Amino acid sequence: MCKSTTLSSKGNTTVSYCSGCQSHYIWQNSFILTFNPAQYDCFLEEIKSRMGVEDFMKFPDGVYRMMLPTPMPEVLFTFSEEEWQDFTNALFEAYYMREVYQLIN
């Protein structure tokens, strides 16, 4: 993994960016997502489309979570309300911070 700059960190979510290879890294608890700039922007649009229409359901541990599907139907990401808020806030903050870094570099 290359040397990246942290763009945002909220709760369990950290988003970093490598200006050399232009990779975005989304660190969330037990998974890391890696995107190029176009993929990150696409992912952000998909997340934006889910905001405000979340469907939280009670899991066996008693915590209400929403499910975020992936291109692989067998793999779903889950977020409590607080985790989802942190996740979405970090993604959008990172998007704007990336723009700032690109302007000054």
C-alpha cells in the first residue's frame, strides 16, 4: 500500500488518498475499500442515493442496522445509525478535502 494522506476520519471510518497512484482507501472496522477517482465518485453517488431512505432493521444482537449491498450478492456491509452517519460524513468530507489537496499540489 502506498503512502496516503488522511482526508477524513469519523468514528470507525477513515478515508485516505494517495496522490501518486490516485487511490482512495476507505477503512471501516474490518474491511478496506480501494477505489480510483472515478470509482470513488461513482461509489459516492450510490451512497448519496441511499441517504434519507435507509431501512434499519433489528439484528439478533438487538442493534438496529441498515444493509448496504455490494456487487456480490453474498456480501453485504452493515451499519448502525451512528456508523452510517460517520461513514457518509467521512466520505463527503474526504471528497472535498481531495479537491482542496489537488488545488494546492
